[in-house]
Amino acid sequence: MNDHASSFGAAAEEYERGRPPYPQEALDWLLPGGEPRVLDLGAGTGKLTRQIRDRGLDVVAVDPSAGMLGELRRVLPGVPAHLGDAENIPLPDRSVDLVLVAQAWHWVDAARALPEIARVLTPGGRLGLIWNVRDETADWVARLGGIIGGAELDRGNRITEPFGAAATTVFSWANTVKPDQLLDLVASRSGIILLPADERAAVLAQVRQLLATHPALLGRGSFDMPYHTECARADLVN
């Protein structure tokens, strides 16, 4: 795991406040029928975990950051949460029916992770991947991208054996945010967390300037951040 992947614990509170949820339609598409037992792998502060729990499903969270798990345990005290990563999952064999990886697959060594994910899945179990990606066709979102960097890292699904062919889809939606939440969203990005303090402050100052000057944002107590949510799913071939 590189410095970027392990940096989030330093901004766990900002991550919890600023990161968006996932559209329910995407979860409908990713979840199999019935009442699957779910592992949220790379769970962070539990943004996806709570949505799974709120559907009445059994869910367990695993993340490599003690700081992120501390925030998850604070907001979701009843959910089992363990330190671990995709290459070393601290769960027994065949203990879950679905593994979901939200906003984290690009940190994973897929060659090592796929057999390990298969180990904890029941026969015919499913791996699901999901990413929220900013829609930069909106002018202010494109300008935000110019300040904080390109939309996202490579999200190639890289799902291979022992899984079958991956199906993919995209859902477009918008998340209503307040100005402070936008600042938290920016502050929770790994590339921003790792900047020297003066450079990080300069980036946040540019975001505040955007909030204070762009016609779509100026004087507004809240506004819509548009997203494309990209999903992939593949079932274990037994």
C-alpha cells in the first residue's frame, strides 16, 4: 500500500462529513437477491456500510486505516469492523456472499486480492466495485477539477479469474452539498492530505474563492454536485 492509500486516516472526520453517499439504484444493481451477507472492503468511515446496514443486511467492514475505522465505529457502533486490506482479509473462508469495494479498487493489487476475495466468498458469491466520479461537464465542477486535480485515478475493473466476466453500468445523479462540505470533500482527498500545510491551505483558499465568485455557487447555502457512479460486478465461478 502506498502513501496515498494509507493517508486517509489523517482526515477521517473531513472524509465522513464531505464524501457523498452512493445512489440507491447502484446498490440495487450491485446486490444479489435475497439477504446476502456483505463485506464492505476498504470501508473507510462507512459511507457505503451504513447504506447496506440501512437495508437490513448483515454487513462487516474492513479497512487498513485505524483512523478511518475509528470514525466508522463512532458513527456505526453496531457494525463489526476490522483492520485489514484486500490482500489480507481478516475473515474466515466462505463467510460472506458479497464483497463490495467502494472508491478503493485502484489501490488494490488485483493479482493478490482476487484469490483472497474468492476465499471469503460463498460459492457463486459476487464481487462488486463502485466509484463516484465528478461530472465535469458542469462548469464549476470543471473549475474545481482544475484546482484539485483530474477527476479520478484509473478505475479499470481488472476482475479476472476466479470470477466470470464483469458487467458494468453507470448511474448519473447529483448530491446536494453545503459550502463547508465541499471544503471537506477537497480536504479528504489523498493528494491534498499529503501536501505540505502551506500548499494545502493554498488549495483550500482557491476553493473558497471559487465558492465566493462562481455564479452557480455565489451566495448559495447549498448546491448540487453532479456525479456519474460507475459500477462493475462479477460472480465467482466454482
